Amino acid sequence: MSNLLQTMNNYYSPGKNYRVDSWIEEWTQHTYPTNLKEKLIAYDNKNLLGHVVLDLGCGPKPLSFNLSEPKRAILVDVVPMIKSLKSEHFEVVSLWSDIDELLKSDEYKFLDDYGPIDTVIASSIFNYVDWKKLLSEQSKIQAFDGYLFIANMTNRGVPRLFSKKRPISTDEIIYELLSCGYELKEKTNMNVVDLIVAQKVY
Ligand SMILES: C[S@@+](CC[C@H](N)C(=O)[O-])C[C@H]1O[C@@H](n2cnc3c(N)ncnc32)[C@H](O)[C@@H]1O
């Protein structure tokens, strides 16, 4: 078990939800609202987001739950409570895992079973994982024309959990996106956070 998963297990104990709550407060204290929700809804209203959404590092309130009609939301997070997240509107697949561990194992291929992923959401997760590897792997299972939404702020978040492989800048993320077959559609800054919208083009 990875150190991060061990840390999360220590925070979590069944029947004592306050421990999970305190973890959520930790994220809240160190992070900022991104307005990514509004951006996602704007694309959704134009029917651009397809049917299968992968929500990486979704947290306890997945942004994908705001979308109107995905048939499947695939949630990935190390927080144990994602196992019990449900939506009335669509099928939820919860993958409770440390993303770095997932990338090392064959389990990532599990996502192939859900067909091409139409939309990927990576909100405030890149600082905590081997983001280049994550981007490279998810680009292989994302549908052509599918959209990728990234919210990130370099060196902001919960420093003690930062990955040594976190991005050094938003420009670095954009450079990597382009080399993984994406086209940059939008780059904006909202409340300190850089928002990137990209589309898979090859
Ligand atoms: C700042 S929160 C963002 C939550 C959500 N995406 C949002 O924007 O509201 C970061 C999330 O990444 C998750 N996370 C951090 N490191 C992770 C890892 N190595 N593997 C999987 N999830 C991780 C945390 O558990 C947390 O839910």
C-alpha cells in the first residue's frame, strides 16, 4: 500500500465521518474555488461532452455530477468515501485508488472496458501525481474530439502531499498536452487557478 493510501486510511475510520470531514477541510483550507463547474456546464449545455466522463481526483463532490447526461461517470480518487458516491442521473463507477499506483499496475486497462472516454476532468489533481504519465495514459483512452478540462495552480494546494513530479508551470502542461494529441481550446485564470480546456485531435 502506498504512503498516500496509508495516510488516507488513517484519516478514515468507518462510522467516524468527522475524520473524513477534517480531511475535506484540509483541502478546502489550502485550495481555491475554480469556477470549473460553470465552464463544464457551459460545454455541457452545447452537448459537447458525450456520454462517458472520467473524473480524476474527483474528491467528495465530483464535478462530473453537475453534468446533465453522461451515461457513466468514472470516479478516481484515493479518498475512501468515493466508494459510496451515487448519482440519480447516471451510472457511477468508483475506482478507489492512488492514481500513481494505478498507473503502475494493469488496472488502468480496466478503463478500456468502459469504451473510449468522452470527457476527462482533472481538477486540482496534477500537483499530487505523476501528471505527465497520467496525461499520457488517459490520452490513449480518450475519444477523438473529446474534451479535457484541467484546473491547476502551480505549487498551490497541500504541500506535504505534493508529488515530486508535479508540473512546474501551466505552460509545461500545455506543452505536454500538445504532444499527447490535444489542441488547446481555452486557457483562462480564475481565482488564482489556471483553467485549461483542450480537445483530442489525433
Ligand atoms: C484539491 S482536491 C480536488 C477535488 C476535486 N477534483 C475538485 O476540484 O473539487 C484533490 C483531490 O485529489 C485526490 N488525490 C490526491 N492525490 C491523489 C492520488 N495520488 N491518487 C488519487 N487521488 C488523489 C484527493 O483525495 C482529493 O480528493
